[in-house]
Amino acid sequence: MAPVHSSKGKKKWSKGKTKDKVNNSITFDNNTLEKVKKEIPAYKLITTSVLVDRLRINGSLARKALKELHESGAIKLVSSHGSQTIYIAGNSVIDRVQRPGTAYAGKLGVFRDRP
């Protein structure tokens, strides 16, 4: 009769996936500050995570930069809910003030009366 437990050896546990540590900047240098002022207002969609990813700055710097750009009028607030804020370019063709009784007309970038 064969033994119930064959000796395959001890189970090998995987090390798991390791995530690379990011090295984001914690202060603005002159180069990054110029990028914020010139490039960010040209982005189609602007969020904190977009700035963190593209400029390699930390989240608190990204939020501060967005607030400054919004106050100066370079970007416009679309939605703010909880910790997520969404902005668009300040010179966008989209009418950003949605009036009651109107619906957004998609790619046309205008609001129209609801049927």
C-alpha cells in the first residue's frame, strides 16, 4: 500500500508582487513651476492624479497647484466631490455653467434644451 503523504518537500510560498517605490518631488523647482503654469491649462482633463503622474509631484503639491490655477482663471472647475476634483482648460469651448432644464450635447460642447 502506498503512503498517504508523499514527501514532496515543504511548500514554497511566493514572494508576492513588489511595487516600485515612486520618488515624487515634494517641493516645486523652477522647471516644474513653469510646466504647471504653461502646460497644465492646455490639458483636456485636469485632476490631481494627472498632475502626479505627468509631473512627478506629490498629491498635496498637485492640489495646491490646481487651486492656484483655478483662482487665477487658467482652469475651470467641472466637478468637486469628496477628494476628487475635476477641471478643464479655462479657454475651453464648453459652456461650463449648466442651467436648469438643459442637457449637455456631448461632442458638440454645448448645452441644449431638454425635450
